[in-house]
Amino acid sequence: MLNFFAAAIIALQSPVPPAPPAAPPAAPLAGPEAEVSRERVMADLAELPTKRAAWGDQAHRAGLRDTEKQLAEKLLALGYEVALDPIDFIGGGGRREGEDPWNNLVVEIKGRTLPSEVLIFAAHFDAMPNCPGAEDNGSGVAALLEMARLLKDRPMHRTVRLIFFNLEENGLVGSRAYVERMLEKWNSGDERVLGMVSFDMIGYYTDEPDSQKSPIPPRGNFKPPTVGNFLGLGGILQHRWWSTALLRAMHEAEPKLPTYALDFLPIAPPDLLRSDHAPFLAAGQPAVILSTTAEMRYAHYHRPTDTIDKIEPERYTLAVRALVGAAWRLAGPADKPVLPLGPPGMEQEPGK
């Protein structure tokens, strides 16, 4: 088996495979992205505790408990049934004797005609000790809350599941525990995950020259961007149909948001496996990360300076609009014909 570096060199020396052809143009749908509120999203971000780390001191641990409670209360107020997905072990002293388990929070909007077809959108709500976590990952959490708010009463063909993961910063512990519990259901065919998306840092943008680094250097046909003014997608070639469908839906919902995809390698570079999509990929599920690329752009990554003033409200709101609108389009508004979604030749047909 080729190791990552050999595979990457082969891929970079070869022509970059073209993305699948664009679908025929259709009349744009009027979607829920029009209702995204910049003020509401920024308020949700500002309300998150700035200490929320399982490996921190007592204040950080209490803040993480408060964050879990705050998010659950907001979701309950929206009318969701909130499933607590317990995490029993994180190691390194993260779970202390007599303590309740940490939890992921899971809510979903059941699909009307294809309920076993599931789209998963996720963000982690924990942060590093001594890091307020505005960008990492308050920005993802507030976006997911807005998605929960605006999709709640919109009937869709497919099931949309929203997961607020805990303990991402402890080694993707929350998402690994969730995937382990779901494997039997997925392997049996009782549920089909059409795609998973991790929102992990989506609020910091800059137009400064040479502000963007790349996990892979320029080589052959690969010319990475050098300005950090875009939202990046990380995926793999096997699931490129999913990243293409997602970006297409995002662009329809919000064409003003620049995006860049690194999804042409057969396996993901290590730097593109540092979020909650990685356990899904390991389980063979189509999964991608959407991110402003962490320390490849953001000097305040995992630092005390990761504060809300670093978020650019205008482009952050564009990102939220794109994600909310894409989720609705991919799940399929129930008053429109359901469109196939899946790998080429294996798209799910209506009613199957």
C-alpha cells in the first residue's frame, strides 16, 4: 500500500483531476439562507463561555459543562428533542471519579420521503485551555445553531442531523465515540450517510498578500492560494462527488463567498484530518471539513488572543448563509421533486 507521501507525490506530479461536470443550470431556489441574521449569529457566538476545556482547570471544566447546558437549552427552546450522546473516556485525567460523562448533543429533522438518507452537519463546542475559542470553534457552533433555527420547520426529503461534538480538542474523542456507536447501523444498511461536514473555524478572513499557507507545497499542476480570503474544503478523491455537490449547493445559496477545495488526493494529508470528519472518513463515510485553515492563516490559533474581535462579521455571515442554504438544497425541499445524490452511478433514486 502506498504511504501518504508517495501517494501525494504521484498525485501532485499528475494532472489535477477535473471536478465532475456542473449540473445543467436551473432556476435558483429561494432558500432559508435569506433569513440568516448576522446579529443573531454574532450574539450566539458572544454568549459562549470563553473557558470551556476538559483538560483545563476547574473554571474551564465548569465552563464546558455550562456550554453543553446552554446549547441544549437553546435547542430545546427551538422545539428539538435533544439526544445526549455520552462520552465515557478521554484519558489524561479528563474524566474524574464521580463526574458525569461529557456529552455530544444530537438533534435531527427527519426526512419526509427518504428518512434513512442522512446528511450530517457538525461543529465542536469545546476549546483549548486559556483560549477563548471564538474562531476555534465558536464560529462553527454559532453557524450550526443558526442552521438548527432556520431548518427546524422546513419539511425536507432527507434527514438532516446536527451534531454538537464535545472533546474534539482532546483527540476527536466525541466524534470517535459517536462513530463507534453508529457503525453497526451504517454497516447493516439501516441508515445511509450521504455526507458529513465538520464546520471548524469559519469566521476569519484576510486580504493580506501571502497570508495563506498550504499543507501541500506548489508542485506540478497544484497551485495553492496565497491569500486567506476564502473558505476551504478538505476532502479526498474517493468522495469528490460529495465535496462537489456541497460546494455547488453552497455557491447557489451564496455566490459571493469564495471557496477552495483540496479534494483530489487519494488520502488526506495529516493537516486535513484534525477535525471531527476524520473518524467518519476512517469508517468509510463521505466526510469533509470546511475551515479557514487554522494556523495556515490564523495567527491566534489555540492562543489567548482567539477572541471575537478577530471574526469578520460580513464574510462570516456569507459562510453561514452558504451552509444553511446548502443543507436545505441537499436534503431537498419536500415540495419539490427529490433529486438524486450519491457517487456517480450510485445516486439514490427517489423512493429507494
